Amino acid sequence: MDPIKTDIVVVGAGPGGYAAAFYAADQGKKVLLVERDASLGGVCLNRGCIPSKALLYATHQIREAKESEERGITFGEPKLDLAKMREWKSGILKKLTGGIAQLAKARGVEVLHGKGYFEGSQSLRVESDSGQIMVEYDKAILAVGSKSALPKPWDLGNPRIMTSRGALEIEDVPEKLLVIGGGYIGMELGTVYAGLGSEIVLAEAMDSILAGADPDLALPVAKYAKENFKEVRLKAKVKSMKTSGKKIAVSMEFNDEVLNEEYDRVLVAVGRVPNSADIGLENTGVELDERGFVKIDNRQQTTDPNILAIGDIAGGVMLAHKASKEARIAVENIVGEDSKFEDVVIPAVVFTDPEVAWCGLTETDAKKQGIKVQVGKFPWSASGRAITFGRTDGLTKVIVDPETERVLGIGIVGHGAGELIGEGVLAVETGATVEDLALSVHPHPTMSETVMEAAESFFGHATHVFSPKKK
Ligand code: FAD
């Protein structure tokens, strides 16, 4: 069979790859999108962002129903139908991944399902169900993403030792679930299973959960975990795991003791590793760093002049919207624009209960880097809107350069924080001052007012909190 010839081949159809393919087609390029899975959308749509958020939404309803008792509305005990829950979740994924396929078709992006393997700097072999297909291209965009890390000694072939992928299947509700890792994935999925009724023990090797979030923002999440998990163990080290009948026997060092316990399931959420092995990169000029991520410059260019890389495979923050932003930068460089990943604000959201969201500079990073900042804070206990829905366990803060009064960062913890951080992104990205935020009239009663009032509190005159006078 003659090789397929194309301007651009995109390998991997996650939020990086499909965004790159679509944008390149919009720019008039002939594009081939190669994906080894049966459905498009990558980790994010199939086994990451979307299914986890769907399940968090579902289990949050249980909490809402319980709490509504104090508002004079009482529901009975929730009954779980896991088969129906899985079906509902699959329906969401199908709708979204099908939508991506339709958008590809509408744009004239050719989709080829199969595993891509580089034979050279400008040739890719695709192992598809209908045999091997050769592709010759001008430029390739590598967007093959990452997978959950599962340390070898724990990889016993026992499906009850799960990564996030298995956990999202919700095969059953384990009575006792050990979650290893207090990062965002461990905390989000721990929240799902706690909502479903599992007894959660969380083991984190570091001395805090949600490393990366400012401590005052992580605090309400730690409080939630303390109340809703059986135990949160910090500085805990899992030493070994083995199958013991239907249980997993775990040995763990904690508080100078060795604990030997049995769990029904274990969720390993200790990080993600790049999918850079076994795709023929040794046949190209692409170089990897010591952790296996593809080395790129700020134009997404790898060390091979014909190959660019975006998303998780290129390292940095491993988030879907970072992958999609890099997709645009890669395509812009291919079509001859001078586009760089510089001063780009990438927000982070942890969809726990409450949610944590931040963008730009954090207080922790300012301290580490010796940057002088001033902070305006607004506690949600003073927000009328937060009181109406009974979630005053939140905080909004603006991190400001005291010289120029420019907003350097925004941090929010509270119910729906992820929906609010967009305003922070706009403020930081457009170089807004704290006065701009304070002077912008925000609708009442909404949680967006907390951004305005945090800015006002920087000046010492937030309406709903008393601040000592600013000199
Ligand atoms: P991926 O989404 O990993 O896609 C890579 C694609 O490449 C895959 O479809 C894969 O099958 C394909 N592929 C790999 N090798 C080959 C090959 N040789 N040939 C052909 N195809 C290949 N991020 C957020 O921003 N928000 C969230 O809320 C969020 N929640 C998450 C929850 C979980 C449980 C997990 C695991 C991740 C979450 N993420 C979240 C992270 C997010 O999913 C990733 O950052 C994002 O999917 C990365 O996109 P990508 O395009 O780089 O790669």
C-alpha cells in the first residue's frame, strides 16, 4: 500500500492532540490524527478529567441531600445502583468523544485508529486493525500523553490494586479503601469513594496533602478529609503489598511503627509517567529528559526539527488546558508565526469538596522566590451567597505586587472555586491591578463578589469585613 502523505500528523488524540489537529485544519493544513484507542479524547475524556468530575458531581448529591435536612427537606437513605451510575457515566463519555469525532470529520481531519511508531524523522508506521500503514509527513506533533505510575513491587496483576483508571470503573464500593498519594487525583477519588460509603485511609509520604496549593487553601480540604475519611496519615510510607485471599495485605511505616493491615482495595495515585517508550523515538532526533519526558523549547519544538511535542508528554504541569494551549503554540509555529509559551497563566483546580483553585503566583512560591507580595483576603463566612447554600468554608485571596498593585495571583478555596478562577486568570493575564478588581461591580448575590471584596480588603475597605486601616 502506498504511504499516506500529509502536511501534519498528530500522534495521540487527547486534549493536546485533537486541539492541535483541529487548529491545524482550521489553518488550511492537511492533517492526519492517529489514535491507538477506539475513541478520541485521550485520558481526559475517557479516564481522567471528565469521568472523575461526573462521579464527584454524583456523590456530591449525597452530601447535598443529607444537608438539606437542616433546610426542612428530608430525603431517605440513598440507594446506590452502580450499574446505572456506570451507564450514566459512559453516556457522558460517549457523547463527548463522539462529538470530537464529528468535529474532526466536519473539519476534514482524517482519523486513523492504530498505534503510531516512528520509523524516522518524517515517517510513521501505524499498526492498525487492518494492517500496517505508512505515513509520510512534513511535521509531526507528538501528543501521546502519560499514564499512571504503578511502582513495580505493587504491580501484582491484582485488579483490586487500582490506578485512577480502575478506580473510575466503580466495580464495587470497597468497605476499606487505602488511597496512596494525597495529590489531586488521590484526594478527588478518595472524595468519590468516601461519598459512596467506603472507609478511606489516605497515606501520603510528604508532610501535607495537595502539595502545590497554599496551606491556607489546602486547610479546608484537610478538614473535610479528617471528618470524612477514617484516617489521613502524613509522612506514611507503604513498604509492601500482597494478595491475601480477597484482600490486599499492606505493610506501612507510620509514626515510627510498622502497621500491617488488610484492605478491600488499594488506589495507587503516586504520579504519572510519560508514554515515551516503544514509539520509535530512537529513530528520530527527539531527546528525552532523565524522567522520560520529551525535551522541548518554548515553541514546543523538540530536538528533531520535524517533530513538535505538546501536553503531558512534554512535561511541566500535566493538565488538559495546558496541553490545549501548547497545541495552539505548536501549530502557530508550524504555520510560520512566532509563538512562544511565555508568561502563560495556567490555572490549577482540585475538584475536592471544597474545591481549591489558583492561578499565577501563589503565596508559597512568592516566599520561596523572595518576591514581596501583599495579600487581600475575603472569608466566605462573610458572603451572603455562601450562607444561602450553606458553604461558608471558603476563602478568596488576591496576591498583589505592593509596588505596582498588579494582581500577580488569585487563590480560592470553596464550593465551586473552579468556576470562579476564570476571573483570576483574566486579571493576571491582562495585567489588571487590584483596583481594577475592586472597582468592577460584581453581581449580588454571587460568589464572584468575593473576588471584588478580596480586592477591596487589600485597600482595607471591604464592605462585609472589617480590616484594620491601611497606612
Ligand atoms: P492524553 O490525554 O494522555 O492523550 C494521549 C493520547 O495518545 C491517548 O489517547 C493515547 O491513547 C494516545 N497514544 C499514546 N501512544 C500512542 C501511540 N503510540 N499511537 C497513537 N496514539 C497513542 N486535567 C485537567 O486539566 N483537569 C482535570 O480535572 C483533570 N483530572 C484528571 C483526573 C484523572 C483521574 C487523571 C488521570 C488525569 C486528570 N487530568 C486533569 C490530567 C489530564 O487528563 C491530562 O493532563 C491530559 O489528558 C493530557 O492531555 P494530552 O493530550 O497530553 O494526553
